Amino acid sequence: MNIMNVDYSTKIPNNVNLSEDRQVLKALEGWHPGYMDWWGDMGPEGFQQSLVYLRTAYSVDPRGWAKFDYVKMPDYRWGILLAPQEENRVIPFGEHYGEPAWQEVPGEHRAMLRRLIVIQGDTEPASVEQQRHLGKTAPSLYDLRNLFQVNVEEGRHLWAMVYLLQKYFGRDGREEADELLRRRSGDADSPRMLGAFNEATPDWLSFFMFTYFTDRDGKMQLHSLAQSGFDPLSRTCRFMLTEEAHHMFVGETGISRVVQRTCEAMKAAGVTDPKDVAKVRALGVIDLPTIQKKLNLHYTLSLDLFGSEVSTNAANAFNAGIKGRYHETQIKDDHRLQNDTYPVLKLVNGEIKRVNEPALTALNMRLRDDYTQDCVKGLLRWNKIISLAGYDFKLTLPNVAFHRQIGEFRDVHATPDGVLIDDATWNKRKSEWLPSTDDGDFISSLMTPVTEIGAFAPWISPPKVGIDNKPGDFEYVKIET
Ligand SMILES: [Fe+2]
Ligand SMILES: [Fe+2]
């Protein structure tokens, strides 16, 4: 078969020749009903019978890979899509540097590889669970459609990881695949594996922050795994990144549109001080200081996803050729890092300092630095909107010591500027920096659904362009009545 095009004749669309891989096809077909039950229980609440204008991947050719059409979400064709195999690909880093990439699981690294696939797999359904209530407060049909697009694709990413587990890990792979459907975001007894994926996504500003900051952690992890010496994992992640870009677009433009609307409303009402929260809120838009607080929360929760700055697990995964660095093949060094160092932010005698650590154990820190640089781009765009509107206010990324639960700074408190403070000061002031109950209540009060075609809630601007170049009055979701 042609790897570029996806075979839709089997129950599970794929470009991995499942029709001739009977055992794996059977295992996946066996898993399918449980997935559909999970989607019914934990997928988007409501709208399951609505026609949604969704894209579905029909090819892995980067020049044209998706088709748009009206689909009911339960009828979405969740498929297994791998990027084409690169001829003569070699392992680009670690102890096996330069050896041919593995087409089968290397026995000595089996447990580590399975664990990384399970952790990645666990985040995919988790975000669907976190976002399941948002449909009923969507600010427009356009936004509703984007939410559902993200949700079905996270579902597909779960399929992608489950395929790897079932094809390459035998019985324990099948058990892990079942566990992925059993854990639930925020559940007291069987939560999802990572902290940020057990947090609530209570409103649409949270959703945009999540897709901007937390999906971007996903992007960094996928990039690192796309470098993997285990070729099927590399190819899987490379195609997932194609879809992931849209998720972060939804976040970036979502926040842009909120900022835009707030600035317009302030200008129209003659508000000169953007920090005059009460005055701005009275206009029915979200004030910039509250947007900053939401940003502080989601950015720091996402930083925690990178794990400890200094980590032997990260070193082992790199040495083993399982998980590389962001843009590994473009980095000019020996790709083994045996004698290199990397500066890590640490707490030294009560001060935040950069300390050189062996580069191998500092790989989480390095990836997190790459992530922070990637995050900055959005802030530049948002701040440009604010300054063009004539306001002296800048959204900023908080210091890495602020509000951390994992790593070097988990046991201290710091201000967003990185000044260390004691517990009492933290408790007194934290509502200046993180969303309070009042802030949450105010945002919730704005979350009334808008379902008229082409209309938008008054706290958010319309997008500059439609999805698939559709006009402003396009009916992105045909809601069943
Ligand atoms: Fe994903
Ligand atoms: Fe995503």
C-alpha cells in the first residue's frame, strides 16, 4: 500500500497495513468498544449528535493531509497514522549514535520505552476529560468547532500510542492500553499520571491557556520522542505534531482575541488604567491583570510537566537512544554529551543561581528552556495588541521559582519576579498572582453560550480568518434540536 494515503476499508483507518497485520488489527478492534464507551462517558458533554465541520487526516503528505467535512463526533474515523519511513535513518544521539534506527523494540530498553509511551498516551484522553464541559458555554460556533477538533484529535493521539503498545509490547502492552481507558482526570482513586492533567479547565480562558501552554509542553515532548531511535515511535510522533500545531493555534489566537476585545472595550469606554479591574469588569470583558493571573497558573503547571531539572531518568533515556533533544539533528555537537555541561537554575544558599550540571542529567532543564523560548512568541503578539491599543501594560512569563510543585523550587515560595518570600507572605499575597475564587466566579459569569451563526460572545473578538477559509457566517456546528 501507499504509505502516504490512509486505508479506510478497515474498521480502523490506517497507513500501517493493518489489513495484513491480523493480530494487531484484532487487538485494536477488541479495544475499540471500550474506547467508544470512554468517549460516550468522558468525551464532550452534549453535541454528540450534532454535525461538526471537522478535518480528518486522509494522508500524511505534509502538502495536503486533511479533508474537512460535517461529521458527528462518534462517527469520526480515529485512525493510526505514521509519517513515512525515512530510508537508512540512524539513531541520532546517545550510546547507539549512528547505528541503524530500530524497527523492533530493543530488549534492554523495553521497560523505559513502554513507560514513556504510556505517559504520553495518558495525557491525550486526560485533556478531553478536562474539557468535556466546555461545549455548553462556547462563545461561538467557530470556537465550539475548534474545541471538538482538538478533542477528536487528542482521541486519535490516544489511538496512536495504543497502536504502539499493542503492536510492539504484547500482553503488557494490551494491559497498559486498557489502563489508559480506566484512569480519569482528577479522580481521587485513579487519576491521570501527570499533575497538570488532573486540574480543572473551568472556562474558555483556561481552555485557551491550556492549549497554548500545556499543548506546547506536548509539542516539546513529541519533538523529543520524534528523535527516538525506536523508529515507529519517531514516525508516530512526527505525524502527531502536524495535528498539534492547530491546538496551539487555537490557544494563541484565542488569547489574542480576548486581549483584543478587552482593549477595544476599554478604549471605547475611555478607561485609561488597564489595572482598574472593577471598571474594566463592568464592561463585561476580562481585565488584563486577570489574564496575567491565568497565564501564571497555566504556565507554571506546564513547567512542572518537564519534571526535575536534574534527572537521571532523562539521562538514561537519552543514553539509550529513546528520547532526544528538541531539534536534535540540527544541534552541532557530538550528540553523546558525555563531557558537556548545561547551566541549571538552582536554589543555592537561598538564592536562585545558574549552576553548571552534566549536560546529560540536565536534559529536562534544556527542554524546558526551549519551551520557554517557544512560549515567548505568543506573549510578543499579545503585547503588541495591547500597545497598539495605546495601553501601558505587558503580559510576562513568571519566574521559574514561582508556584512550582516539581523540581528545585517546589519547597519555596517566590513572587512572579523571583523574589523568595515566606509562607505567611505567600498566603497573604498569592491571590494577587494566581486566579482567586472571585476571579473564577467573574469569568464564569461571562461564560454564556452563543450559538447563533456568525455571532460571538461580547468578551471575545471574532477570528481574523475562518477555518478552511470559511466566511464569518459559516455554520461550523449544526446543533441538533
Ligand atoms: Fe495530543
Ligand atoms: Fe494537543
